[in-house]
Amino acid sequence: MTNQLRPFFARLIKRAATGLLVLVLAPLSLSAQELSTAEMAAKLANPTVPLGQMSSNFDFTFYGGDLPDAGKQFSAAYTFQPTVPFNLGGPNSLFFRPAIPVLFGQPVYTGDGWDNVTGLGEISFDIAFGGTTDGGILLIAGLVGTLPTSTNDAIGAGHWAFGPEFLIGVAQGLGRNRESLQP
């Protein structure tokens, strides 16, 4: 990525993050409905339910391979993944789910040894339409993509990617009695 585009993407990411927070938090603040733990767990287990989520994942990875000292390499990554749902009435929802990765100490082999790179990775996302039938069948169709947002050329492919997304699944209850997370 050229140095001229980095400030543009930094502003774009800040604006997108602000917009996502508004989209996620506004519906949550307007909802006065109280859900039990079991009801909330069942809704969170179903990806088509219009319920916003803010996921944070931290991954620690050890590497191996044939390159010199590959087995001594490791990295960490933090991924923030909000789910922004839009209720379309009935059992159907439209949702947007970006994944924003921050890489810490990503090993990059240069031919002269290893460099550790820290920075923003490429943002991936999906935008999909879906619902659950009365029989518990999940049906989702949408678009999945990757944006060239990495802050270092060594940790990103530097191009756009888009493709279709389809899911067919079965929604089942949780726990022994399929109603609760309690043992």
C-alpha cells in the first residue's frame, strides 16, 4: 500500500468504527425487553436472530516449517468483530459483520532472516440475508469480502476480494434439556 493511501484508510477506519458503534449501540439502548439467560443464549446461538454482538478474539500462534528458525517464530493477533443486525420483520434479518484484525509481532521472512511486523491487517466482512424456518432450518445467503486495509505491505495481499456466501444449517436447543445452559 502506498504511503499516500495510509492516511485515507486511517480516516476511513475511524469513521467506519464510529458508524458501527452508533449502529450497534443505538438499537441496544432503545430496547427495553428483558431476556432470561437461556433466551439470550438461544438467540446468540442462532446467527439469523437480530441481536447485536461485539466479539473480541485474541489469538496466539506458534509457527513451524522448513525456513531457518521457523519453529522459533510466534505472533499474536486481536480481532474485533461486531455484528450489526437489521430486523426485516418476521424470521428474516440482514446483518453486517466486519472483522478488524490488529497483528502484533507477525513474523515475515525477508531472505536475510525474520522481521516482526505490527499493524492493522486486512479487514474482512460479510453482509448477508437470512432466517430460520419454523422447523429450525437456517438459511443464509450473502456476500463475503476482504478490503486492502493493512498498514504494512508485508502483512497484507493489497487487493480487494469478494465472493458469495451460503449457509444451510439446523438450529437446535442448548444444554441437556435444549432450553438452558445450566448443567
